[in-house]
Amino acid sequence: MFTRAIVREPGRNFADGLTTVDFGVPEFELVLAQWRAYCAALEACGLTLTYLAADLDHPDSTFVEDTAVLTEHGAILTLPGAASRLGEVAAIAPAVRRFYPQAAEIVAPGTLDGGDICEAGTHFFLGLSHRTNEEGARQLAEHLAREGFTSSCPDVRSMTSILHLKSGISYVGPGPRGEKTLVVMEEMAGWPEFAGFDLLVVSEAESYAANCVRVNDRVLVAAGYPEMTAELRRRGYDPLELEMGEFRKMDGGLSCLSLRF
Ligand code: CIR
């Protein structure tokens, strides 16, 4: 069960952030409306939110997930792989340390974005990407091992369709009969790393919906992906659909917008 989350309001210069996709320029009023609906959804799931003010020095800073990895036992502040995002860690550290005074840190030459880290019960997938390098993953694996977690490192560096591991996979936790459901985009469905999980394969046409988030009794899922939403329902999950179009324009997904714990 999650009880809290940290979120950061998007700044007026949100559109100046990094992106690899060409879906148009986000419209700020719509960004804010979608962000507010996202925060309200977390609250409806029972979470108490820590709201951080917009940080105009870092246009991508609403994607707080990339700055820390929170587990039930501890926290690790990251070292983002994009230079323009490095300062986001110092900016969020006090909010993380308020709840995790002993928070550890990823240090250079390691780099790591939280978007590459997928918790799947007692196991963590640490994605190697153009943001997270082997050294960053090695350091995190060591921290996690000390907390009793195992880990493995799926490599997404050759994929052009996703930025982070969690753009392509999400663990939605135990289903009604204890299923270990791992949502996975079609392109990654056959990967040996994911054997042993109950795969929910997202069709190529709906691949953006592979980034979804289990929050207590609900699964947050992007609106506009009916097959994926219906499949979650069929498996006994309770999806909560949210408009994500403006965040998608900046390579962002549902998980990126909060640190849940
Ligand atoms: C970036 O390129 O870093 C941001 N525009 C998007 C980050 C999305 N974060 C995530 O998937 N965890």
C-alpha cells in the first residue's frame, strides 16, 4: 500500500524540456489541467501528496520519478543521465530526506534515471538506457541488495521506440488470484528477463499505455487506449483513466509524474 507521493507542479516553460517525439508543442493550460487531474487521482487512491513548487530552472522537473528510487526500506537519490536534469536532484533532496533521512545517492560516473527502474515485488528491473549506465545500475543493485531485493538489467539501448525501461513495461502487482502481472509492450514481450511473470502484452498501436501505475486498489492508465484498459478489467484490475496527451509530447508517462511510497 502507498500512503504518500511527491509531485512537482509543471512550470510555464514545460515545453522547453527534452523530447524525442514529434507530437507537437504542449499547451501549458492543458498541461496544468492534466497534472491537476493526475494529482486528484492519486488523492482519490488514498495518498497524501507533498506538492513542490514549479522549478523554472528545470523544465523537465515535473517528471519527479527520475530523481529518486523509493522502496519500502529506503531511498536512493539518482544522478540523471541528461545534463539539463542534473540539478533536479538537489532540488528534490530535502523533500525525499524529510521521509528518508538516510537516503543514499548514485555517484559519478554512474548515471541513473528513476524511469528505468521497475519494482516487481521483491525483484527490481534496472533498465540500461541512454540515461542509465552500467555503473549507475551496479550502484543501485548494491543498495537494493542491502535492502533484500534482487535485480536484473534489461538493456533497452538499441530500442528507438522508448526513452526509459518503464516506457515499455510496468509491474501492476498481484492480481485477484495472486498473478504477478507485468504489462509489457509487444516489442519486448519475448524477452527472457520477463519469464516467470504473467505478461499482459500491449499491442503496438497502444504501446504508450504500457506505462501504467498500480496505486493501491486502482491502476492508473492513459486514456484513449481501450484494448489495454479492457484487458486490465478482464484480469480483475480497476483501471483509472487519465488524459496524458500533453506529457506524451515530452516523452513523459504516468509513472514519471510522482514518487510514490
Ligand atoms: C526527459 O526527456 O527526461 C523528459 N522530457 C521526460 C522524462 C520522462 N520520465 C520518465 O519516463 N520517468
